[in-house]
Amino acid sequence: MPRLPMGDLGPVQITWRYGESDAITLEPFLGAVVLRMTDTITDIQEEAFGEAAVDAAFGGATMELETPLTRSTLQQLEAVLLGDLAGSVLTLKGMVGCDMYADAAPMVIKPVCDNVASVIPAEWIELYKTYPYRAFELTFDRSTQRVFLVKWKIFISQDSATYGDFGTIGMV
């Protein structure tokens, strides 16, 4: 029976800056980790057919990832919330006009089974150029667990070996 390389359901472990000296593992999550790819399509029309498309052309694609972090360490939050950690105080900085691609880094998403991340690269997803941005709301009440939603901009690679690619499903 067919099966996705990373399995059909279950949690994941994410390593940002994969393969670099400052790699950081992100987990646990509460809620769905969502990887989304969307193609932009422009209809080609002819006056004789009104609004009906006679053809269409691809106009590019976008990719993004949503990671709902919970029970995180301050070190994890410092990395993905782009903050400064001094002791037990995490300062959240405002950012304006800062380029993201130059600091974008590889990410690997590994499926988790029985609380153990996969050690089989064929089951992993690799994204070549990723960078986080903040999108969280913290809730304070008697029954809602706090979650830091971090979104990720996934850039198309401009490196020569992976030029024009976002990443792979499965790794060698």
C-alpha cells in the first residue's frame, strides 16, 4: 500500500540551521506544524471567450511554514523570535528594513515516532533557505496553553548547487 516517505501522520522535530555550528532543535509543538506551498497562476484570455481562460501560465510559487512552539526554552525562543537573551530575560526587538535572505538557513523536518525523531534521511524534508518571523498571540486564562506561533519565510535558493529550488522531500 502506498505511503508517504515521512509517514501519513504524527508529530515532527525541526532543526533550523541544519548542518551549521549554531543549529537549534525546535520541539515540542502544540497544534499542527503546517508546510504550505502555493503556485501563482495567471489566466490567459481572449476577448471572444470572455472571462473563460484559454490557457494559463505559472507566475512563481511561495512557501511558508507555521510552527506552534510550546513549552520552549529561552534559547529556542531567542533564536526564532530574533531576540536577545541575557540570563533569564529575553528582549524582543523591533525590526524594520532588515534583509532576511542573507541570514536564511537550512531546515530539516523529521517525523517523530514513539517520541524519537527519524534517523532515516529518506523520511526527512529539507528546506534550503528559511528564516523565522513572529506571529504569536499569548493567551492568559485558566485553560489555554500558551503557544508561540513562529512562521517561516522559505526562499527559493540562489546557491549554485540548489539554484531555483525550495528544498526536497527525502534526503540522500
